[in-house]
Amino acid sequence: MRRTQQRIKRLQYKQWAAAVVSYASQLELQTQSSSGKMQQNTAVLQWHKDTQEQARLAREAAARERLAMLKSNDVGAYLKLVQSAKNSRLSQLLNQTDACLNKLAARLNLRSSVHGSRVASAQTAGTDERAALQDSSERWSQLACSFEASIDQQPSLLQGGELRDYQMKGLKWMVALHDNKLNGILADEMGLGKTIQVIALVAYLVQERRRAGPFMVVAPSSLIANWEQEFHHWAPSLKLVSYKGSADARAALFTQQIAGRKTSFNVLLTSYDFMMGKNDRPRLAKLAWEYIIIDEGHRLKNAGCKLNAEIKMYNAGSRLLLTGNLALLDVFGYAGTPVQNKLEELWSLLNFLMPSLFGSSEEFQQWFAAPVKSRCMMEDDQSNESAMLDEEESLLVTNRLHQVLRPFMLRRLKESVAKELPQKIERLVPCQYSAYQLALCRLIEGEVEASESATATKTLKKINNTLMELRTISNHPLIRSTHLSPVCLIFSATVYKPSVLHCRLHPQGAESQLAAHSQGLPPEVSLCGKMEVLDRMLVKLIAAGHKVLLFSTMTRVLDVLEDYLDWRGFEHLRLDGAVSSADRGDLVQRFNAPGKLAWL
């Protein structure tokens, strides 16, 4: 019985062991199968990742290529790349801005032959759409290039000198605008001679087109004297009237020299204030002006300002804005999106010049701001690919905006015409502190260190005060400083000695305790390193017959220099904020007259 039971138990154990081994084998097979599937799944996932990465790299490479084409202004190649990329955002932006070119061309009676044949949807974009985009862009570019009149030489009425090549190009562009009955913006960088180019335009129209005027030049009151001088220098035969003075004087001037039957003038110069005057504007607006030229025209950037409204009441055949404000086209903010107020300011100028072309601010905003704004509202992706696309869109809008403005705006920088400009030589002359200046600086530094250690605080006001003291000492140690104790110091023009001198850094009569200078210079020169170097330079320059311009941002330094020039016996002129605009022109004429002269 027992043996039977043991045999049964052994049999059951063998069956259980066989079942365990069988289950283990099945489990191993399942594990191997799952591992294979896992490896297969991992491989599939990796393939998808690699494919996505390759596609991303390809898109970034395509974006870089499009950016390169856009920066090189290769419109045909860029449009071809956009078509192959099938990017709906770029297609929408191109369609939107291209509508601007087509509408403007239609308003100028230069409607494109493919106008209206383009497909509006990016999904149906094809070769015809790319051809239409390229055709409208090329036609508009040809329009811009065609704005150059055929002028072989400058008008003989221009006698003050010879125009440079870029100035002749500006003259041709302005004459072409006049011939096409269009207005424009001359936005050359300051110093490239916008005034001279305008005078050349007036001289050319008077001489070659038999357009005797009248021409109106509106400028800030501080520039009227400069305009007068330039007209007298470059075109002395033109009859010029300066509309300025008191109210009675202006009324008499209008009656005698402007509105009289026997009067004849070519150019009227006036300021913004007089042009908008309550009694002046009704008088001047009665005349039919051949040209109205607005100096510093960026003041018209606010469409609702009084100046803009007043000038629009004048009847003028043509209008020209002058501006050196090169931020005019900087319509993008830090995020690369169009800044609304910048676009409105630009539209205001264009609307003033060509209201028939740029009549609606909303339409202008829709052309250049709406596409990018809608994109910004839909996406917040800050990936590298998105950033590149943002840069491309901003550059595309800028490119299109410049393309729209190209026929109506001429803008040159000094770098682009540097070869035509006189060589400018800049030399930095280092000047060492005098021993006295060095001692004062060390004294102030010691006081600052002691004050900081005592209070353990350092405020911006204290730092600025210290810097102002050091700057004042660098200019001249005896100049009165608002941050020092009062110094009643005005150098005598006759004996060149301090009349009264007392401050905590320079006790009264301290200069008399100094050793005499080896060259016999007074302490007021020898105590200042800059003055000592300047004295050696000026003596040689004035003796050689040179004219010298001395500039400083501190009027107190000008006081010192003026007394120094009196002491040396050098003839000099001074121009600062206290000189009226009426006297500035006389000062400029005196400085330009032959002779040795210094200008403060």
C-alpha cells in the first residue's frame, strides 16, 4: 500500500515537473517573440524619427537657401523655391503683398497683363502663379528703374560747384518724378547734400523745362539761413524770397514781392510756423505752387497732426520730402513683426505725397501687417525652424515694402558713395593729465572711497556726481562745477588771470604758488593737459592759414576757449544756443570768407 502511494506521488511529481518545464519553454518562446517584436517596433520608431529629422534638416536647408535668394534679391529663384516648398504661410504672404504691387501698378495705368489671372489659393499654386508673381515683381522693378531722366550735365544756372555722380543721379531721379507727375522722398543720409540736389532740381526746371516757379521750400526756422546761403552760393541768379520777420513785415513782403503784379520770384523760403500761420497760410495758399519741398519731412509722419493738414491745403503741382531719418523704414520690432505705429507713420508720408495711390491706411496695414499678425496669433512655436521662418517672413515683408517704395524714395548711405566723398582723416590726440589734474582726480577718488566705506551705500546719483566732477576736471580743472563748491571763475580777456578763484579743490591764489612754466604759459593753460596740447597745435595751424573748428558739449569750456583765443589774439567766432537763427547765417558767411579764423 505504501509503495503504491509512493509510486503515485513520484508520478505526480514527474507530471508537475514536466508541466513546469513545458511552461518555461513556452514562456521562453513568448519572450523571444516579444523581444523580436520590441526590436521591430524600436526600429520602426527610429526610422520615423530619422525620417522626421531628415525632413526637418531638409526644410531648414531649403529655408536657408530661400533666405540667401531673398537677401540677394533673386526674385525668380526665390519664387521657384517657395513653389517647391509648398509653404502655405509664405504663399499667403506673397499673394498678399503681390496684390499691393498689382493694385499700385493698376492705379499708375501700368496694369500687368496677368493681373487677375493668379490663383488665390496656395493649394492650387502652380507655374502660372509663380510666373504671375515674378512678372508683377519684374514690372514694378522696371518701373522703379525707369525713373531716371536723361540729363548729360548739370544746369548752367548751378554755378557754385560741380555735382558729384550720386548727386547727378538724384537730380535725374527727381526730374523723372516731376515728368511722371509723381512725388517722392529724398532720404539720403545727412551730409550727402540733399539741399544742393534740391537747388539743382529747381535750377534744372527753371532752365530746361521753362518752369519759373514759384517753388516753396519749407524748413525749420533754424535752417532757413542755411538754405539762403546755399541758394546764393549755388544758384545766385535765381530770385529768392525769404518769408520771415514780424507779422507786419511778412504782410508787406507778401504784398510787395510775392502778390504784386510786377513781382517775379522763383523760390520762397519759409518756416513751418509761418507756413501754418493764421494770417500767412490763407495768403500763401492762394498761389499755384510749382513745387513744395518739405525739409525734415519725417515731421509729417502723424497723419492727424496740424502740419499735415495745413500743408494739404496748398495747391502744388509736385511735392518732395527731404529726410535724413533713416529709421523711416525700420517697421519691425524686436520680435520681427511689423510695428503698427511705424507702418502708420510710413503710410502717412506716402499718403501726403500720393493720396491717389496710398489712400487707405487699413489697406496698407492689410498688405504688410495682417499676414504676419495672423501667423503670430496662430502659433507660439519657438523652434529653430519656426524662428528661421519668422526671419524669412520678416525679410520678405521688408523686401516687398522696399520694392513698393523704390520708385518713390531715393535713399543713399555714406558707405555706398564713400568713393565719391572727400577723404576724411581722423586722428585721436591723447592728452596726459597735468600734475595738478592728476592730484585733483586722486583727491576725489579718495573722498569717494572714504564715503563708501563710511556709508556702505552707492547710489546712481553719487556715481553720476563723481563722474561729472572727473569730466569737468578733465576739460579744465578751474571750470566751475555744479557738484563742487561755487567757483566764481571767469578768465580775464586782457590779462588772462583768474579774477576770483575759490573752491575746496582750488584755494584762492593757489596757482600763484606753482612754479613758472618753462615756456611762459599762464597757469590757466599749463594746469590743463588738453589746453597745453591745444595751444601748441593752434599756434601752428593759425600761422599756416588754416581755419579751425573747436567743438565742446560744455558752454563753460567754450568760455575758457574764448578767453584763451582773446589772450592769444586769434580772431574767432562763437555759435551756441544763445545765437539767434537770424544771426547764424551771417556767422557762417564770415567763417567761409577768406582769412584765418577759429570757430567755437
